[in-house]
Amino acid sequence: MTKFVFIYHAPQTPADATPPDPEEMQQVMGAWMQWAEKVGPGMVDFGTPLAGGVHVTTDGVAPSTQDVVGYTIIDVENADAALELAKAHPHLNMPGGCSIEVHEAQPVPGM
């Protein structure tokens, strides 16, 4: 099995979006939970929404200009399996042109 990190991109963070009404929220969360059920025991970390990113370099600290709004970590057989799960993810149906990056977690040498 291989770990993959899904990085969710959206034009605005969930904290900046207009809050959905309770029925809409239930539908959205229901779709995410159904997707998580598809992942099954391979769900390492369901993740969480992200906001307030900070870009740190040797030159200093500045607000992040990236559109990263969340993450999930899964453990599946291979990249094809991870991509199939990403293609069926409800995040892609969110308004505004949302996308997902899929990254394979690499082993750290010597650890």
C-alpha cells in the first residue's frame, strides 16, 4: 500500500464562503462521507479545511497566495487507485472551479 496526499484547491476558503443552509450542508457532508466510505480502511487522515496560510522562506514570512483549502491522506494500492478516488471526489463539484492535487508520499531515507 502507498500513502497519497490529496491537496484541495478552491477559489476561496470555506471560512470565506457564504455559509450554506443546514440542508445544503447536510448534503455536502453526506457526499464527503460517502466518498470516505469508498476509501474505507485506507483513510489515514480525513483532513480538515485550511485557512490563513503563511509562506515561510529564508527571506521572511508573508501571507500565502496559494488557493489550498484542505487535505486528505489515504493509503491505497497504487497511483491509479488514488486517481480513481480523486476523480470521484465531491470536492470537484463545489462551485468556482475546485481541483485536487494528488501526491504520492515518499519514504524518508534512513527512517
